[in-house]
Amino acid sequence: MSVPRDLRLTWTAPLAAVVCALALGSCAAGPEGGAGGPAPAVVTTAAGDTMVFVPGGTFEMGSPAGRDDERPVHTVRVAPFLMDLCEVTQAQWDRLVLGNPSHFKGPDRPVEQISWADAALYCNKRSRAEGLEPCYDEETARCNFDADGYRLPTEAEWEYACRAGSRTAHFFGDDPRRLGDYAWYGANAAKKTRPVGTRQPNSWGLCDMYGNVAEWCNDVYEKDSYAQSPSENPRGPGKGERYVLRGGAWNSGPEACRSACRAAESPGFQDACFTRDAIGFRCVRRVPPAAGLFSGASAPAGPQGDPGSAGAPAAAKPLQVGLVYDDAYLRHLTGPGHPERPERLTAIVDRLRKTGLLEQLVPIKPAPAAREWLTTVHSAAYVARVESSYADGVTYLDTLDVPISEASAETAALAAGGVLAAVDAVAAGKVASAFCAVRPPGHHARRDKAMGFCIYNNVAIAARYAQKKHGLAKVLVVDWDVHHGNGTQEMFYDDPTVLYFGVHRYPFYPGTGAADEKGEGRGRGFTVNVPLAAGGGDAEFKKAFTEALEPAAARFAPDLVLISAGFDAHRDDPLGGMKMTAEGYADLTRIVKRIARASARGRIVSVLEGGYDLEGLAASVEAHLRALREP
Ligand SMILES: [Zn+2]
């Protein structure tokens, strides 16, 4: 969540300067052999990415000596645009999208195994992160060229930028033996991608236009499209089965690494001829009005407004919802047969990926919670014991149901820290709400004791963090796990600044959570428990929410709502013995949203607790997230 919201472009060099590779890492300077042409300028975007200003102009598109689909050569004029200096790297991808699909891993290598739709969705995410208007309609995949956000280049833009004023087969001339100076391709790449920007750029400063990965263009491919191509800003045919790829890749011969060479692939890789790990992309965007560039005037606000502000014209759009997840959460190992296992999280992420929801969420990167925050609710002695136990030869913490492995202490700190990162994102208005797919869970963890699969009390730590770090004085904890959140209740039992609401099966593990547990001292009335008999389902939970939670929350008027989101009351859960459905969890979510909107500007951070039937868990999380996204 470190993407700055500064909307301005900052020039790293004056427009008129001949820039080629000022501070561009290893992208070698020197437009020798290129065809001169206008001087390029390099700009740094709000997010810190480097783009090249490609001036508008006219060129001869296609090649008389090339393949059939490169003819007829025709004159094309393109408007100026900004183009990524390099192919989109895995580091850039990771900043915005959860899960790196690339075969050849490395932060500086181009991201690959990217479908056309993946690339378009990335463009939209990148636009939103910078407050720009996304170009792609995510239903129809249609591109709005008037939007100021990122998009894929048209085929004409790509070829124009690649040629950089040249008319030869390659931008450096006709002799393919020089290709190795400019490209990682079949002859020199050793069967893999290479870090971007490590060969010489073309004379406009663009790197890796040939080789490394073939680049998606925005256009649909049609073999004969040049015959009826318009001369002004052509955008390709309206319909077709395949989309254009340009530039050749690490596995291409010199013939494919030519400025005019066209390739095509189905946008979702159905019957792919190209190998997927040879396909990536780079982005372009419209040049902002000159006035905006030079005066530093802000661009109009994008759709990612303050989630709490009502009546925005974008109100019908889905809300931005963050997702905390990291593969490191799989490293806490509990041993064979333990229900709280790493597969719980993989089931969730797989489902979100398959249903396309993952793409729609804003990834939030966790960092381990600092001791200073862990000790807001746990004793320093307990934290020290968690940290040293495994090395001391301990195989479980306090109770037999909390087995630990080498990475357990670290993972537990990362789980708590993930929730803190979500609080930061929600408090800053970067997302309306966030879900934390973390483990180990937390709500049974006590000040000095692990229990019930829990090590650190993630939600309780987050409540204190929100208060102290963000000044969110009153925090409501809604705990719908089938088990009572004894640890959380106990930590705030005498505290009127945290309202704990628990609905759970009772009597049941851990034995607490009776209706007469209501808090004590100044905290009296700030603990609310609704015990349910075994076998209860959607109706019973919903009734508890409307009859007990809503009135209590209305009186309390929280500044932030945390959800201890256990999904072990699902009807398929092996532990819960209740009958909730995924849709039931969506309904509960909607009620919590109503509460959060009334006093907390919609701020919700939801944290995974239990849920042990992989399918029921994944379906419930999906329904929960979809409800969070509803406008
Ligand atoms: Zn539970």
C-alpha cells in the first residue's frame, strides 16, 4: 500500500533535452545507429515507474519485404503518448497484483504467462492506484481511449515507437547479426527471460522492444487489416479471435524480432501456439495536457475516492476492498490431521483466483508486527516465550491444540502485522475495507497463553493499534466464529472503548460466552454475547445481528469495525455443528457494513479466524468479499 496518490507526472528531464538513459539502471545509453528523430524525454510516474514520451508523428507501417500480413505498407499518423521504457517487470506486477504467474522468476525480469485480459486488468489497477481513469471496461474488455489511465499500445503505436524513425527491418538497420546488442532472443538468451533494460535501447530510449517477452497490443489481429486501415490512429478491427503480439521473445529467431513483424494469440491462451512464458506486455497512456505537466496541476480525482464520503457519482461502482495474504502464512505447520492447516489459505486464494475476484481486490502486503504492538495485549514474557519456544525444543504452546513449527513465531507476528497493515490501508482511505487471509488465527489467544489454534490475538492487537496509531477511539469487534472469542473478550472486559460482540454455539469450546458475560467495571455493557444452540444457521445468526448487535452498535457508534471472521459455523464444517451458508455470511457482512457506515465511515477490517471445511470456507470467504465490495 505504498503507492503514492500523487497524481502529477514529474519530469526527470526537460522535454527538449536529449535523454536517453539518465539514471535508468543498466539500460545502456547511446542511440548509435538509430535514425535520429525527435529527442525523447523520460518521465517518472506518480508510482515511480519510468516512461518515455513518444512524440506524435507519421510513419510507414508494415514492410514490403516481410510476411503477407505486413502488407500493404501504409502511412499512419499517431498522436503522442507515453510508453513504459521497459516491459512490465515482476516487481511492478507484484506491487499491484496478488500472485506472480511468471515461469522465470526475478523481480527485474518481465512478468510473463500473462493473458491479454490479465494485462488489461493490470492497466486498470495501475490507473486506479494513481487516481487515473481506467481505460478498460472490465465486462466488455473495450478500451476507452479518452481515459487518462494506462492501456496496451495499439499495434500502430507499438510499431511507431519501435521504429523510432527508422525504416529498416530492425531499428538499428537491416543486419540481424547486431540483434544481440539490443535484444535477448533465441541466440543469446539461453532459453529464459532476462532482467529488463540490460540491452541497448532504441534511439528513443525504449528497451527490450525486441526479444525478452512478446508484448500484447490492444488490437485484435486480422491478417488483412492493413488493406483497410485508417491513417489516423488506427486501432485494429472491432472483432476477432486473436490479439496482436509484437517484438518477438527470448525464444524467437531474428525474423520475429523485426519492427514490422506481427504475431497473434488468443487472449486467454486457448490453443496457444506461442509458449506462455514468452508473453508479457508494457503499458502506454495518453499524454496529459501540457498545462498539467508543466504547472504541476493535479489531474481530476479518480474513482478511488474516500470510501466514507457519500453521494459521489461513482457510488454505483464496486468498493475497493483490500486483501492481506502472503505465502509466508503457509509456513506455520501444525502436523498431519490438524484442522488448522495451510491448505485453508490456499483453498481461499485458489477460489478467488478461479472466480476472477482476486483481480478485483487490492493486495495489501503484510510485515511482521513489532513487539511494541504485540505487547499491547500480550505480556512481554509471553511474546518472548513464543519467540524462543521452538528453539527451546517445545513442540506445542501451552495446549496440545497449538502445535508449533520452526516458522510459527514469525508467522504469528506476520499474521498480526497483516491485520495492522489492513488497518493502515483502511484508516488512510486507500480501501473501503479489507479482509485478512492470515493464520494462525487469534481470538482464543490470551494475554499469557496460546490456545485453540491461536498464538497472538490478531484482532485485539489491531484494536489497540487503531486506537493508538490512528486515533480511532472506539472499536467494535464483531466475532461470528462458531467458537466464543474468549481471548478478545477477556482483554477488553473492563474497557468501554472496545465493544466485543460474540455470537457462537454455546455451550461449546472454550466454555465461555454465556449471555450474562457483559463486561465489568467501566466496561460493563461493552461485552455482548449471544449464545446459540447447536444446529442454528443463517436465520439465528441474522436475528442475533439485527436484535442484539445493531442496537448495541448504534449506541456505541464505533470509529472502526473489526470482524473476527471465522467460517466454522458453515454447515459443512467438521467442527462447528451449525448450518450457516455462504450467502448467510454475505448477509451478516451487509449488516456489519450498515453499522460501519453509520459512524465509522464504512471502515471494516475483517480477519480470518476458524473455518475448516476447505470448500465451505472458500465459498464463504468469496461471498463475504463480494458483499464487502457491494456499493
Ligand atoms: Zn472457531
